[in-house]
Amino acid sequence: MAAAACADVNPERLIQCQKKILKERMEMTQMDCHHELAHAVHEKCPASEYHNSAGGWNGFNMKFARVLLNLCESQGVLGKSTTQLVDLVHERCAKAALGRAETQIVV
């Protein structure tokens, strides 16, 4: 998701952008944006088969909630609105769901 969010950033800063989104611990100021992205993951990402958890959240991937926060806090640098970031989450979750459906074995 970080790579897709950073795709429109100056190519010379692409790696820095991705590292910033994935690794930094930013302070939350864009609460509405973070709420929208977290809700998008919950609603659109495939549920975990291994954890009885709603939506795309489980104990493993909750640690990546920081990425959502960092996306919101970097909107100015990314040149993306909250709506565009929500669309990005929907797109990535749809790809994850499709990939999961393709790997299921039907007997």
C-alpha cells in the first residue's frame, strides 16, 4: 500500500516516501482520515480464516495500523485526499480478496 500511495511522489524520493509510510511513528492529528481508512480495511479487506476477527483485522495485521496513520499524516506530501486514500485501501483489499479466492481449493 505504501508503494501505491507513494507512486506519484518525485522518483528520487520514492524509497524515502515508502520508508516513511512503513516505519515512522507519527503523531495522530488527522483522526477523521484514520477513522475512514480503518473502517475501509474493516469493511473491504477479506476476513482472516485463521482468526475469528471481523473484516480485514486480526492480531497480526493490526500492527500495520500505523501505516494507515502515516498515510493520513502524509497526505500533503503524497498529494492525496482522504477519499483517494480510501479508494487505495479498497483497491488493495479487492486485490487481496481476489488473490485469496484464486488460491482456494474446491473439492
